Amino acid sequence: MRTPRALLVLLPLLGTLGPAAAAQERQQGFGRWQVDPRRCELALFGQAPSPCRSLRVDQRNASVLRVSLLTPVPDQELLQEVSFVGERASAGAPLRCRDGVCELDGSVVLRVRLLRLAQFNPRGLVVGLPKTLPVAGTCSIDGEQAHCDAKTHYGERWSADAQLR
């Protein structure tokens, strides 16, 4: 029995659809959601609260999220990025992502395990090496409010509050 010529041409193409569809499905689970809050305040240990500019949530996979806030460094032309990193404590998928862009879908609750600190110059380039501290804390974001609170094992407390709308 002879195989039709058109089928011989299509068979190799059909074999690539499975991996391509699987790769596309994986791409839907990660990305970034960012908002410029109406009000934002970041309290770094031992310092007075300072205003922050932006709140960003990065989702690398279904369970690990990073909540980052940007704040100006006093008396310098630098921005400090403070990131609360942890695993989701709430059920469901808080972020709906497509092509790396996400939308907040409901609320997010994190068990924060790491605090990451990095500074950037006006061109957006990192200055020095970022610092990572082990912490214990929580982070929650709903449609209107965001609150993160973490403490190092030395007792240093880091917190952020933002009114999103």
C-alpha cells in the first residue's frame, strides 16, 4: 500500500505540534504583573518609612513568587529594589499569565522566606552585588491593598504597605 504524498509531507509537521503545544502551555505559567500604587511605603529595619514607586509581582512557576518594590536611596541617584520572595500559601492561581504579562486574578498570600536587596543606577544597571537574607514572614495582595512583613533571625524587621487603587 502506498502512502499519499501529501501525508508524507504533513507527518513531520504533525510530530512537532506536540512539543510546541507543550512549550506554549508552559509559557502561560510565568510572567510579571506591575502596578504604580496610589500610596506606597517601605520600612527598612531601623529606618523611618520611605515612599516607594512601584510594586511588581514576578511568577517564575506555579508556587514561587517575588513581590518587589522600588524606593529612592536618600542623597543618591539610586533606586533600591526590595523583594520579598516566597511560596504561595493560598490555593488557586493568583496570576493569569500570557506571553510573560500577567493579570492579578483574586488575592495572593505568600510565606516569605527570602529578602533580596539590590540597587540600580539611573540607567537601570545594578550597582554592586544584590544581597539576600533569610527571613520569615508573609506577603498578601488583594485587589486594593498589599502588605508584606518579614523578620530576619536577628530580629530586623522589613515591611511594605501599598494602596493599589
